[in-house]
Amino acid sequence: MRKALPRPGIREFFEKPHVMKSLLIAPLLLWLLLGHAAEPLFLDSPAGTERLLHTEAPGAYFKLQPHLESQQNLAFCGPASIAAVLNSLGVPRPEDPHRRPFAYFTQDNIFTSASEAVKRRDQVANRGMTLDEMANFLQALGVRARAYHADQLDLAGVRALVRDAMASPGSRIIVNYDRRMLNQMGAGHQSPLGAYDPASDSVLILDVAKFKYPPTWISLADLLRAMDTLDPDSGKRRGMVVVESHIQP
């Protein structure tokens, strides 16, 4: 009867040349896949604060930041972004029963009969929103909104859209991107932009997942790579939504 060979232990397994080679190569492949994203620059760091204070285009930051709330759950980055953007634009706000007599957009009352015709609250809580759904949802709430998928844009196109929006008091941008391309935890995410810095060619993402990240400066090139990723729910590339109020501030 043939004697069974002893099974190698954990140490012997990892000492095999092909295993060691794979372990050494894997981090390099992951780094290449993530597109060499630069280290994030957080707003609450000295350099991050300095960039905002000296940028030529602070854009919507001081209008948006007072209304920015953390998303209610892991799928509500869209509703949190929408509520903050609408409150910052000066459009008529709905009366909220919890804040009577004051009117305010919340992550709850943005779900109306018109907007839920685009996507119901329970569906958003389960799967979030795609780029086109967000644009249609915003339009149902009475503002202009246009979705730009990343495969329709190059870096110059993204820069032009961002510069125009940051220069207009009645415009905002919500970006839809894959966090993994920025070396962040998570996957698909949405948040508004608060500023553009021409000197560094970077934008300030006002992250609505406040329990994860503070506002973060990201280069436009890195942002475009993070947007130029496939959303499995839509089968399309991610991108940005440009929002414009009908009422001039």
C-alpha cells in the first residue's frame, strides 16, 4: 500500500518560490490598477486648509458646507448630496414637519411622489442611485440637472465643466466615482464638489460619508480615473451631474 505523503504546513507553503513571487507582485499590480492615485490631501490638514484659503476658485464651498450632513446609511450618499445641493441653491424649500415652521430639504423629504417616480426610497436604501437616476431625481425636484458620463469627457472637458460651475453662484456639481481608484475604503460613491484650485488642478470633494473621510482635495486627473469606472447597476460609466437652479440667487 502506497504511503501517503505528508501535507506541507503553512510555513512550507509560503516558502515556495511561486507563492513568494505572487505575494511580492500582487501589491504592484494593485497599485497599477488603481492608476497611481496621489495621496489624498484632507481639508483639516494645514496644507489642505491653506489650499482652500488661497485658491482662486472657492466656488460653492461656503454655500454648501453649512448644509452638508452625513448620509443616513451606507446607500444614501445620493440623497445626502441632493439635500445639501438643493439647500445651498436658494430654491424654494419644502416644509419639514420636524422643523416647523422652518422649511428645509432633508434626506427624507426629497422623496416626493414626483421623485419617487424615478426611484423609490426603499430602492435607493437598497442599491443607491446611478448617475442618470440622480439627474432625473433632481429634475423631478424642480432644478436643471445634466449627467455627464466619464467616457464622454476628457480631462480638459472635466476642467471646463468644473470651472464654469465653480464660477456660477447658481451651479453645483455632484460627482459619482469609485473610491477604490483613490485608494479609499468602499466602492461607488457620490458627493458634491466644494471648490476648484487651478494651481494644483484639484477639486475639493465634500464627502457626505463623514464617518469615513473629511473633505478631500483630489487632482482632476485622479477624479476622472475614478469616474471612468463601470457602475454595475447601470452598465454605464460613472461621472458627474451638473445642477443648476431655475431661480437666480
